[in-house]
Amino acid sequence: MNARVDALNPTLALTPQATIGSIAVALPGATAVFRRLKLDFCCGGQIALEQAVADKGLALDSVLAELAALNRPVSAPEAATPAEMVDHIIARYHDVHREQLPELIRMARRVEVVHRENPNVPAGLGDLLEELQAELLTHMHKEEAILFPMLKSGGNPFVTQPIGMMRAEHVDHGAALERLLAMTNDANPPAGACNTWRALYTGIAQFSDDLVNHIHTENNMLFPQFEPVAADNGGCGSSCGCS
């Protein structure tokens, strides 16, 4: 088996010969897999995956398949119905965020403790990620429990109200994301950062991309199907203040 994740990171070939440290740094979500399997990707990160797996008596093909599954598609299905788009959003973004954030929080807490004397340590990162997690979990629950069932059933005259609320919360998520990237130097680890620190920032970069694409899919592809089209008056609408 020779699974690859080149679409996610062109420099990484997910092969038995790749070191577990390089995989942990380049493939978001791999750290959670390695931690569950008790594979040391930080201090023992120089060991090839096939050797690390053999030392633990694990099945190499199963581990490779689990890692390859972390390379998730970005684009929504073409010509998708609202119901299909909702299902895509939940599977590709909601479920993924629920997986991503606990591992990012765990790594952030560890980096803050182990490297607390380093002037580049992102102090407060764990707290910020926990705050963002709480906001996202509440937001996604409201969509799944209230808005999405309405959209899947064809909408109603009042659906623009919860859509407007979700759009407003998306703005808040964007502001939190800006704070996150500012705190982490746009998810660029400092020179000499350990594998955990580098993997943390790789995961934050992936989470950032996922959240932006998540919001884009809802704001620009799903929600407009249920919102009234503004009349073309030769301008961009009164809300921008240009008229």
C-alpha cells in the first residue's frame, strides 16, 4: 500500500518510509492518531512509520489507511441540492471541527507548559481555542437543530431570520480566527520548534482553511438559495453607504 496525501501537502508522501515526525508535522490530525496508538512523534519522531508500527505490533496497512483518510476534500458537490449541501457541510466541516479542536487544545496546552520560558510561546492559545470551540459548538448545534432542517424541507417565509443570525455569528468566528492567526504568527512556528509545536501550527493552519471554506460554503452557496434577491438599481444596495 502506498497512500499519498500530496493534495494536502505536496512535500509529503505518506509512505512506510516517512518518519512519524514528518507525518505529524505535515498532516493535520495525525497527532491524534499517533497519540491513540502510543507512537511517539515528538522525541521519537525520527523513526520511520513502518518501524514504529512494527515495534508496537500494529498493522501497517490499517495505520496508513487511517492516516490517508485525514486528507479530506474541500469543494462541495457540484449542482448539489440544498439537502445534499447541508449533508456535505455537516460531514466535511461540522464533524471535522469537532475532531480538530480538542486535539489542537491539547497540543496548545502542552506547548504553553513545556516551552513557557520561550519568548515565542503563544501564551493564552489554549484559552483562545477553548473559547472558539465553545462558540463553534453552540453555533453548529443551532444550525443542525433548527436552521438546517428548515432548509432541507424547502425553507419558509421566516427562514431569513435564523440565516441572518448565522451570518452575524460567522463574522464573530472570522474575528476570532484573526486573533488566532495573529497569536501564532499566521501559524508559522519559530525556528527550532519541536514536532508538537510544529504539528500544532500545521493543525491551526488547516483549521483556519477549513473554517474559511465552511463559512464560504454557507454564506455564498447555501444561504443565498433561501434569501430574496435584491433589486438591481444600478448600485450595490443601501447597506454599503455608497448611495
